[in-house]
Amino acid sequence: DSVVFEDVTVNFTLEKWALLDFSQKKLDRDVMGETFRNLTSVGTTWEDHDIEDQYRNQGRKRENL
């Protein structure tokens, strides 16, 4: 079976994300950035849209908290 972005991502609820301190949020962004780069390096794409858009949108949602 193929690995997709959803298989390797952790989706925090807004409430849980708010409980993380700065270093934990930074670590999550760093790890997800590395995961994104690894998946795109092997040509993984989202079925409906580009995986990069999904990653960026997740980051924007979290930065606004």
C-alpha cells in the first residue's frame, strides 16, 4: 500500500495545539516540514490537490493560534 500524507501527519485539535509551548509547536512544524519534503521527493501528490498546499494550510491554521 502507498503511504499518503495523512498516514504520517499528526492533526492536533485547536484545543490541544493551544496547550503546546513554543518549542513543541516548532518541533511539530520542523518534523512536518521534513515529512513533506520526504514525501514530495518520492513524487507523492494529493489526489484532489497538491500536497504542498495542504502542508502550508495546516501551518497557517496553527500559526494563527
